[in-house]
Amino acid sequence: MDNQINHIFDNIKELVISSRNKVYSVVNTEMLNLYWNIGKAIMGIQQGDERANYGDYVLEKLSEKLTAEFGKGFSKRNLERMRKFYIYFPIATTLSSQLSWSHYLELLKIEEEPKRKFYMHECINSRWSVRELQRQKNSLLYERLLLSTDKKSVLELSENGQVLKNSKDLVKDPFVLEFLDIKENTRYLESDLEKNILEHLKEFLLELGKGFSYVGNQVRLTLEEDHFYPDLVFYNRLLKCFVIIDLKIGKVTHQDIGQMQMYVHYYDREIKQKEENSTVGILLSTTKNETVVKYTLPEDNKTIFSTTYQLHLPTEQELITAVEEEKKNFELSQ
């Protein structure tokens, strides 16, 4: 009898959750349409008179009347947001019911249209929560991806969000790990870094990007009588490949690169299936060593990458400085 009751309970539970999700979707769609149309109506009133004082007057009077009629939710500030909502998304069909009003409030803070469209696509494609959207904005994800793409890819980034086409698309420089419980300018070991990443695995997967799933840490590889332990192993279902990450404090050495090459070759020959793509290795360190990387890896290398991480949210100036420094190092190594 109890098993039957449990079975019926599970069925009813699924029905309730499904129904609630449908109701939420309908309500959310109606709310977005309402706010968009209110913004459109406000812009219609203001057409022909763009004076700031006139706009303020319109919003103040509308706020008073709407609040008296319908209660909270129609403050002058909210009406300003609805007007901006219509200005930034002038075509109603571009709105997505997959995003909440809270998502759009975050997107409205982004003035540059390409950047705003990028984050909108990423929210939809990666199912970001509002909190995840805020974190990715604060970590300057868009700017970091721009630094690693060519001019053709910049437009695609805006129109489609991040698209993984090859192994290089998995790499950001820098990776931002501000969510770890490690303070900069303090002494810590690679094992401390690994431990903290595992404790914040959800956040780390978000930073890695699309399609990643966790396989294991310190996964033992045995070659004859010798044992080796890659720090972190992931699988990317979009590129259909294993991704091995080794954590380094300080500069990457040619020994680090050689060891990563061994890991990648082992996985390619012993672990991956025929239909899967080549394993990718990422050396994640506090400092890159461009010259050593250049002369240790083959010129046609497409599977092993050296990149940096930092423990605080970057500023745009930091990113610009990092790019200039990288270009300088590259020119000196030629």
C-alpha cells in the first residue's frame, strides 16, 4: 500500500511542478509584454519633445496616477526602466520568455548593444540565473573573450553568444577565480588551490564555460611502475573531448609542458573513444612563460594551452595591460 501511495505521490508531484512551471512561464511572458508596452506608450507620449524636464514631468505624473490606481510597482524609477526596456529592445519578438524581468534589469545596465546581446544570448543558451549573469558581467567575461577572438568572431560573439568550434575556444586568459577562499599575496600551495576549486566546483564549472562536466581529481595514470596524477579532469560534451587541467603557482616550465603532453597522449591512446576528439590540456598558472611554451610545443599545436588565473575580479584596464604585455613578450620572442 505504501509503495502505491508513494507512486501516486510522485506522479502528482510531477504534475504540480509541471503546472507551476507553465503558469510561471505564462505570467512571466505577460509581465514582459506589459512592461514593454508601457515603455512603448511612454515613448509615444515623449516623441517630438525630448527635453529632460518634460520627460521627468511625464514620468512623475504617470507614476502618481498609476500608483493611485494599481498600487506598488509603478514608481518613477520603474517607469524609467520600462522606457529603457523598450528603447533597448524595440522589437517585441526579440524578447525571450526564458528570461525574467530581473534578467532584463541586469541587461539594461549594459549600454553597449553588442555586449548586451552577448549576455542575453548566454543567459538563454547557458540558462544562467540572475546571480550567474551578475557574476559573469563583473568578471568581464565578454571582454576576456574578445581578447582571444579574431575580428570575425567578435560579430558572432554578439549575435550568438560564445560558440565552441575548436579546442582554443575553451581557453580564457585570464580565468577569474575570485570565488575561491584564497587571498592574493598570501602563501598557498597548489594542493590548496585544488581543494578550494573542488569546494566551489559549481562556480568553477561556470567559469570554465559551456558543456563541461567533472570527471575527477588526482586521477591516477600508471605507466609501468610509475604513477602520475593530473590535478583535474573534465569532459566537454560540446567538443566531445576530455580536458585535463594542471594547476601551477609561478611560471610554467618545460617540465610542466612535457608532463601535460604525456597526460594528453595517454588519454588519446588509452581513454578516449574513436568518435571523440583529441584531449585538451590546460596549464593554469599565476604567470605564463611565453618563450618556453613557444619552443616546447610544436608550431601546429592545437591541444595544449598555457593560460593564467587571478583571484580577484579584473578591471578593463588590467585586461588591456595584460594584452599589451602579452604582445610585447610575443614580439621579443620572435
